[in-house]
Amino acid sequence: MGRSFGSIRMAALEITGRWERAAWSLHGEDREYALLLVEMAKRHTSEGFYAFDDPLEAVLFSVLVEIGKERERRHVDH
């Protein structure tokens, strides 16, 4: 039985939706950072559908890629 990319994509959207709802429950700077994580999570999940069987793994991979890019940008700016 093959895996369904549609169901992985839907599960990733459910995860980011839950993260976004949780972000809005936070206050101030915590909310800003949490919403940034949600945005990061959504950036590469399409690629993750093909590389991962687990939607949470795809979402976390996306966030980690974006954190790495942000770290690199900050390092270059200093």
C-alpha cells in the first residue's frame, strides 16, 4: 500500500493550524515568535511530503531549515 501525499499534506496543515491557534493564546513577544514558527513550518512542507512519511517530521524539518537560514543571515550581518 502506497502512502498518500494528500493525507500527509492535510496532516501537516492540521499541525500548523494547531500551532497557530496555540500561538494566538500567547502574549506579546511569545506570540510573535510562535507565529513566526508557524510561518516557517509552512514554507517547506510541500517538499517534505515526498521526503517524509510523518507529517510532523516534515513540519519540524521545515522549521529547522528556516532557523538555520535565519542564523546564517544574522551571522553574515554581524
